[in-house]
Amino acid sequence: QEPDPCAPAHPATPQSERSGVGAMFPGPGPFNASAPNKEALVQKIKDMQRSDTAAKEQWWAYADTQGAGVRDPAKHELSSLQSFINSFNSGVRFEAPGKGDLAELFKEGQRKSSSFKQAWSTYCQLYGNGVNDPAKHEPSFLVGFFDFMGQRGSMAFGTFGMSMGMMAGGSRRPMEGPTSTGDPVKDQLVMKIKGYQKSGEENKQQWWHFCDTSLGGVRDPAKHDNATLTQFINTYAL
């Protein structure tokens, strides 16, 4: 018997003979098990910040310009996290808002005042890996220097006020200023956290939340030990 030329080469399998999940519930395509999830991307960005200063600065700049200033990667959408990682890996760089103006202010201060220039240079040698160019530091570091100078100035004015009070027979009340903890390492940790709080409202709220949940609500960094301060600094990649 000759085959029917109109019949299909491979007859369809009868419905009663079909079996398996794929036959019962056909899907759009295979599941991509390698697709990134948000938790993995959040951890990746945190690791990038801890291991690479440039990556941390870029994440902060990206968050400030593209993410409404929200620097906690866990609060970003997955697409935003993936966009940052792709951009960073491809060489795209973001400029932090206001950083240029702040860096220029430092350069002008160095041009106009030799004392400012010397103080900034010493500060960079001690705490900034010897890098004097303000444009190569993150804004929180620049603000930290201002805070440092303000503290030292207040202490000097306090000493001056006390001396004047003694000369006037105690009629002048000495000015009060911040005092050192007596530990240079702790002073730097305290100053770093204070500078971090002053660099943005979200940063301040992060410190407050840390204190309220882990430190009994005590928000003065000078009242905590070095290990606790270092823990916060490492957690938020300061």
C-alpha cells in the first residue's frame, strides 16, 4: 500500500498518550538558574565597597545621583543594583554632586592660607594615605577635616576663655569646647563617625539606628569603645 502524500510525516501523539509536566503545563521557556537575585547583588556591592575605595566612592556617587541619596544597597531595586555593577565594570564613572565645589574650596584654602595648607597636608598624611588632592577623597573625608579643625579651634577658644576668666578674677565664664578622649586612635574613630553623620541625613539615621538597636540608645560615639566604633565603620564601609 502506498503512503498517503497528504498525511503528516510524524502523526501527533494522542492526548491519552501524553505524559509529563511539560506536556500538562507548557511554559514560556527553561528557568534560568544563573539569573542574579537581589540578595546576591546587595552582598556583591557591599563587598565591592569594602575591598575597593574607588568602588565605594562610585557607589556613593551613583546612589546620590541616581538613587535619591539612598546608599544602602538593600533599599534599591534589583534593576538599579544590576545597572550600577554593569556600569562600573564597563568603566562608567559617576561624579558625586557637590564634590567638585567642596574640593575646589579646599584648593582655594590651600592657596590662600599656608596654615590651612599645612594642616590639610598633615591630616592627609595621617588619615588619607598621603593623598593631598581633595578631588580624590570622598566628601565625608573632606567634611571630617572641617570637623577636626572645628574641634581643635573650639578647644583653643575654650583654653583662651579660661585664661581670660582667670585674668579677670573669675568674672568671665570659660568657653566650653570638645575634649579629647585621651586616645588618639579613638579620637579619629569618633571624628570619622561624626563626619559621616554630618555628610547626610541618611548617614546620621544609620548611626542612630545602630545605637538604638545595639547600644542602648547612646548616640555619642565618644562613649563607646574602639571595637564598637570600628564595627560600625566596617559595616557601613566608611
